[in-house]
Amino acid sequence: MRVLAIETSCDETSIAVVSNTGDRFCVETNILSSQAELHAQYGGVVPEVAAREHASYIMPMLTQAGVPHTGEGIDGIVVTAGPGLVPALRIGVELAKTLAWMWKKPLVAVNHLEGHIYSTWIKTDTIPTLPAICLLVSGGHTELIQMRDHGQYELLGMTRDDAAGEAFDKVAKLLGMSYPGGPNITKAAKEADPEAIAFPRPMIDSRDLDFSFSGLKTAVRVYLEKYPDVQREEVAASFQQAVVEVLVTKTMKAVMETEPASVILSGGVSANPELRAQLAHAVSAYNPSMKVHAPDLSLTGDNAAMIAVAGLKKLERGETVDPLTLEADPNMRLASYD
Ligand code: KG4
Ligand code: ZN
């Protein structure tokens, strides 16, 4: 099968054409336009600005993707329906509905987080084995999800306040670094001592699988007020280590409780090299034959290829929606507590 996928949930406009034979996916096109620089001047994503940008880029991108005006050769339209920013999501959803209706093709609504999970099925020789424990870490979400099978998810834990990526962005701002903060903190932390400052590890010993990062951000702010001359690199490295330790500890707790066949790490924060290395180390120390699957670095951020893969799996199961009634859902949930 071959689908056209559209992603406009936040600050990346993306269109992809992906085909598959079973679980082998061929990304024919994955066009991406990032607005990160535009939003940097506001210190974060402004929904109406994002929507305006999506609207101006999406049609030229559709042309660039080389999709025929008749929709010939396309078996379905896939779109991110949520979660995300409503004005931004709507641009993609309305285009997808129009194309599906005009071309009389099935329409598939994908949850953005499910897309991030399926980013680990692309550009790899070894796809995840199920059931899997998924650590989903992005700018808007931090969740531990048990993926029992394709389309079957159970929420094990989530953040009670800020998402991990949001914490990176806010601490970067405190350190005078631009948005998005994650990559800038990673760069600054590279040569510095991660044990230099003993920042708190919020909820690391709690019995549940939930997270909390807003107290850690406050601890960094208070530290900077107390020691204004501290080396920014040391703060970056110590903060990063605190976040990574909490994420790895909680993921391992979920692994020990559920004994999965593999571990999936995805979302924008999965680009973090320390998180990748320390999670891989912890998992292989626990069980040398258990694999950690993280996306290719070109696919950690938002992109339509991952949405297409999630959509192809849903299309195979016949999970389509009505183009006349589909609406963007900013709070769309992938999984709930059992
Ligand atoms: O998944 P994503 O591209 O967008 C959302 O769906 O939210 O994630 C963006 C987030 C931002 O908060 C960004 O700072 C973070 O991912 N990020 C990182 C790194 N690269 C991106 N966080 C930590 N370390 C990184 N290297
Ligand atoms: Zn995302």
C-alpha cells in the first residue's frame, strides 16, 4: 500500500509518501519545513503564527511531493489529528479531508504520539519486537506506554507537570540559549562535568511511573540566582544528567514490572545522546538480549513519514474515519491507564 501523510501539529510542516510491504516501509518522500527559527524570537511556539506558516507551505509542498492531481497511485490519506495546537492541526486535517473526499480515498486519523513510536520502524534493519515499553519524550509529552501489539496501548505513567522537552526548553531560556533548548543544552553539556551540581531527581524513588520536571526547572532558576557567575556548561550538564537519570530509572522500573520484548525510545528528546547511551546501557545490563530502538537522528523530530507508517498500520486494520466529520483534537489520547 502507498499513502500520502500530512503533519502540522506543532511547528513543522511535513508531507510524506510512504509505501509498505508488511512491516518494511519505503519512504519515497518526506518533505519538511521547520518554523523553529521563526518561533525562537517569541521563546516558544505561537499557535496562530504556526498555522499561518503551515497554510503558506502546505500546498507548495504537496506539489513538491509529486503527487498527481488525481491522487492516482495513492491508497489512502493519513493525517495527524492530535494532540497538538488546534489552529496548526486544522490546516493539515482540513487538507486531508478535502483530498480524501475529492479522490474518494480512505482517510486515516493518526495520533501524533503513535507516529513518534513508529519512527523506529523506519530506516532500520531491526524493527521493534512486541510487546514493548515505549518512553515517549517530546516538547509536549513525557509518557511511559506499554505497546502490547500494533494499535494496543496502555499508559503506565506520565508527567504531572512539564514535559521533558519543555524542561530542556525552559532551562535553556534561563541559561540565555535560544529555542528549541534541547540541542543547545546538549552542545553546552558536552565537555562539562555532569556531577558538578547536585540538582534534584524529582520522583525518582516514587512507586508509580509518573514524572515531574517543574521542580527541577525551579531548582536551576534558584541556583542561577544564588550563583550568577556559575559556568553555564556545568549547569547544562548537571541538569541534563538529572533529567536523564529520572527517565532511565523510571523506564527500567517499567521494564522490570512488565518484562517486554524490547524498549522503544522516541520523540524529540530521543535525539539526546546521553539519554540514548544511558538507557541502552541500563537495558543491556538488565538483559543483554533486550534491544533499545531509537529513531534515526533524521526522524527524532516531527515528520510526516512516521505519521504515514502509523497510518499504514491502521489502514491495514481498516481503521478509517469519515472525511465529512473528522475534527482536530488537541487533547487526543493514545492510551489511558488500564
Ligand atoms: O517531538 P518534538 O520534535 O515536538 C513535539 O512533538 O513536541 O520535540 C521537540 C522537543 C523540544 O522540546 C526540544 O528541545 C527537544 O525535543 N529536543 C531535545 C533534543 N533535541 C530536541 N531535548 C533534549 N536533548 C536534545 N538533544
Ligand atoms: Zn512530536
